[in-house]
Amino acid sequence: MTKVIGLTGGIATGKSTVSSYLKKKGYFIIDADMIAHDALMKGKKPYELVCAHFPSVVEEGEINRRALGKIVFHDQKEKDILESYVLPYVREEIEKEIEKHEEVILDVPLLFEKQYDILCDFIIVVSCSYEIQLKRLMERNHFSKEEAHARIMSQMSLAEKEKRADYIIHNDGNLEELYKQVDDVIREVKHAF
């Protein structure tokens, strides 16, 4: 039976940095965002559905993700429609990958919201303060304060995620501090298996 360590956090909390670090250390990462990204590529069923429903975001046969994001992060009905196209594909691909390995890190931003937590033996949440999260998101994605705030608010609160976690990594400091926490948590998880 595959051992599944769930990894989640909020947007711009540093979850991807933790995921990359674990990958470098030899862990097999199932990245839900990469699978969702793949879902919107030509030839995939979700791509066809998105093109049909959101024709304004298609440019030269490609989906303009930023334009799509502007629609769905301000309209819950449209977000629900997009998710109904993409999420079944993502779930199916994740479950296929879990079956192929003895141990995986399941990197899913919406781990709790989309019930991926039921697939996990342990859950790690990467967290940081709202101010740092907002600043990182504005710098990384070149969002306005309003856009960044809307993205953060579209997710479950970090406080709620922390309550449901087995382990919390606080990413308000530097990389050295972050990596030390990751090493400590992984050591504890390994000991618990």
C-alpha cells in the first residue's frame, strides 16, 4: 500500500518551494497544479470543454490562463464550471500515480477543499502570515493588491488548514529556516510510518 504524505498550503506560502526541496531530496512528487496545467493543453478533454465554454480566453489555439483566472476568481459560478471540467481529470491522474509508487508526496493546493486529504496518511501545511502571502503573490504574479487578495480569499483560510494538519511548516523566515523545518517534519513523518 502506498504511503501518501499530503502537502498543501495557501497560494504564495512557499508550498512549491517545499515541494521542490523534497523532490531534490529524492521524494516522488505528485503535483496537482502540473496535472491541472496539463489538463488545459490541446488534446486533453478539459481543454476542449474550456474552449467551448470560455471562447474569449482562447488565443491562437492556446488558453490564456491569466484571462481565464480573471473570470473565474471573480465569479463563483464560472469557477464551479471550470472545476467541473478540470477536477475529475486531475483526480483520475493523481490516483493513477499513487498506484504506481510505494511512497509519494501529494502536492495539492486545495487538498482539503477537494477532499484529497482522504488519500493521505499524513498532512503537512505550509503557512505564513497574510501580509507575507499578499506581498509574495503581488511580487511573483505581478498582481494588484486587489487581485492578490481575491486569490487568497478564494481558498480555505490558512488557520483552517492548520487545524486539519498533522504538521505545520511556518514559512515567514529565510530558506535555511524553511529547509530545517522541512527536514525536521519529514524525519517525524518517517518515524511515524
